[in-house]
Amino acid sequence: MSLKDDLLPELEERYQTYLGIPRQLIPWFPTIDAEKCIGCKECMNFCHDTVYAYIETDRKVVVQDKWHCQVYCQSCTHACPKDAISFPERSEVKARIRELRKKYPAF
């Protein structure tokens, strides 16, 4: 298997890898607490990587394209007035990336 075989073909090219690692293998993306979310869309207005979508019937924001999220970016959390957005622990993601570098060495 090669890097090309491991990529998600449905992802736009700019979202397919991070440092030469298939993006879907890196567990970095936001989670929204639906109980806290007030549907203000501030996260959607802030994020220019189309991670979020608004569900009109629920009047809530959801994570639509998690692999569009830029690894280690958490800026949208500052836009949320209700602290409804969370991310995985950076240390765990860094450890995973170190592990993946063995299979996908730097280009």
C-alpha cells in the first residue's frame, strides 16, 4: 500500500494529507456539545474551511466535514460564546502523528 492508496478520494486535494499523512488517520476535529450550542453560527462565520453546517430544523450547528479542520487549529473555540466546541488532547494527537510518521516519513 502507498500513501495514494490510503487517501480518501472524496476529499479535496488540499484536505487529503497533513505533513504527508492521510488526514483521516489524524484524530483532530471539533466536537460540538448540542446542549450548549445556541445556534448562533459564530463558529461557521469564523471557520473558512467549511467544517460546520447549520441544521435549520434543530437550529444547531454540527460538524459536517471534520477532515477539513486544520490540524491543531482551535480558533473557532474562541468564537463560540457558550464554550460548546471541544477538541481532542493535543498530546494524544501529537503521539499519534509521531506513530504515523513511521509509516509515512517526511517528504
